[in-house]
Amino acid sequence: MTESRFHTLAPYACRPEESRGRLHEEADSPTRSPFQRDRDRIIHSAAFRRLQYKTQVFVYHEGDNFRTRLTHSLEVSQIARSIARVLGLDEDLAEALALAHDLGHTPFGHAGEDALQEVLAEYGGFDHNAQSLRIVTKLERRYVEFEGLNLTWETLEGLVKHNGPLTGPLAVKPGRVLPGAIAEYAQLHDLRLDSFAGMEAQVAALSDDIAYNNHDIDDGLRAGLFTIADLRDVPLVGPLFHQVAREYPDADPSLHIHEVVRRMIGIMIFDLIEETKRRIEELKPQSADEVRGLGRPLASFSAEMRANDAALRQFLFTNMYRHFSVNRMTSKGRRVVKDLFRLLFAEPECLPPEWRRLADGKGTAKTARVVADYIAGMTDRFALDEHRRLFDLQEKP
């Protein structure tokens, strides 16, 4: 790589030529930066492909027009790259983090995660960020010389600190027991769990918020879970629908939805960039390590936008995530995941051969984690099919 490629980055960006490297040392690529290689490894992973059939809110068979974990990850990636470009950050690292942030999600969205957390309570629990780390450092098997994808320190750091520091006085959840997968890996590779992540990771995390809030409005309206009129008093989105309706009174309502979502994404991105620039000017960090040591995020929405975001989340929680039709589907998802776990945990001989070899008998902690890894990697449709194969007496095994 030529040096000129790196000179366009801001001083506070994560610079690829200064990467802390990989757990297993590898020769540099002559054509790609370390972060570009991370992105490519993520895209080529089996876990990334499976996101196509993992749900966001709606299960895969409820309609082809609703978002999946894959389309969501692509939307987050597009937003993160746009913001990173304006702020002088490394776009490739921001993109890699955006594409990887949901790899550890279970089938059936948060319902599946809640189910695994419940059945694994005695065996270290389940956390999707920890599972993402487990996937990219252990479960993906693509290389002869090591387990996992052997990603750079910066990508792994951003992955585990997606929501902020995990330990120390700045921890997002003080007193929380560190998930086993993260604690285990930290013994091999210190990811500085007590600090905030670099700017690219902070931007990717906020891009996630921008993407899912806006596409959940889109999906919720199209699914009939709520109406445009229901959004009238919600800050930001309500006034935007009023504005668009006034400007385009004869347009189809579906186009109003597209226009409002487009404008909301633009407004949230602009707010994030302006507030982050204000903080950069105030704090003047001169390196990525200075960003990590600031004691607070450098990338942020304004106070007003944070309030708007909280109001929108509350609306979506009440009117979408707790809608009776969504509750019914998530209830089914929880039952499917619990049924699969309990049967395979008690009868690991029912696991496929490559998974059965990893278990060490019924009812052990090791078998519990193997079964959890197997189930967490399932798509919605595979989990439903596997449930039928194991519980329907007329279904072929």
C-alpha cells in the first residue's frame, strides 16, 4: 500500500499502518490494508451469509420486503462509510465493524437471544456481542493455521465494545459479569475493555441506531402495525410526515414513507457529524489512543437528537416490538429455541456429527455451550425445520 493512502486520514482516526496487528501474525497484503482484509474475511464468512435468513423483527416467511439481519448490516455499513468519509476516519474499518456487528445474533432476533440466555443461566448465559467475538475468533473454520478469522485488534475491539467499555469505572453496565467468551479471549489478546473504542467503532454503533430506527418505521408502517397518524406526535418523524404531506399532497402514501425515512436518515447523519465535529474541536484528540482515553464518547448525537431518538424508540417499543402479532411470533421463536436446546442438551447424540464430536456428554457445561453455538448459528427457517425434524414424528430426521 502507498503511504499517500493513509495521509488523508484525520489524526484521531485508526490508521491501518499503525494497527496493533492480529493474534496470529500474518504477512501484509500487497493490495489491501489490514482493515480491508478484515472486511473481506467477514463478507466471505458463513456467519455473514446466514444473516440473509435471520430476522430483524419479522420472521423470514412473513414477507420478502422486510429487513433481515443482512440487509440491516448493509444499511449500517453504507451509513457508517458516509460518516467516516466526512470525518476523515478509516472507511474500511468502519465498514468491517458495521458488517460484523450482528454476526452473533440468534434466529428470531432478541426473542431467540432471550431464550438462550434463560436456558444458559447456569452456564455463563448468552450475549450476542460475545457470540460475535466467539464466531470471528473460534467458530469460523476457514484457515489451516488458526481458528476464526484472525481479525485485527482494532476490529475485535470495536466488536466487543459496540456499546462502550465493559469493565472499570466507565463500564456501560457496572458490576456486570464479563461474558465468558470475552473474558476468555481477553486472556490471550488485551482489548482494553475498560476504555471506549476508536472513532470508527463509535460511528458504526451510532450508524446502527440510525439504520434500525428508520427501517423499523418503514417496516412497521408497511406491515400495518401502526399508521402515519399514530406517528403524529412523535418528535422529528411526526413533523416530517406533516411537511412531506404538505409538499406532495397528491403523492402515494408509500412515497411519503420513503421520503420521510430518507429525510430522517439525512437529518440524523448531519446531526451526528455536526455534534462530533463540535466535540473534536473542543477536545482536539491527536491520535486514536487519545480518543480511547477521553473517558467519554467522541462521536455522538446532539442532546436534542438523543431525546428525539429516545422518544422514537419508546414509540417503536410500544407499537411495534410489543404489538400482539409480533408477540405471537416471538413467543413461537422462544419456544422453538428452548425446545431445541433442552432436547439437544439432554440428548447430544442427536446433534449433527461435526457438532456431536465437540460435546462431552449430556448435561455438561461444555455441551451446553456447543448446543448454544449450534442453535445461535441457525437461520430462522433452519431452526423451524430442525424443530420439525426433531419433534414431528411424521417428519424425516
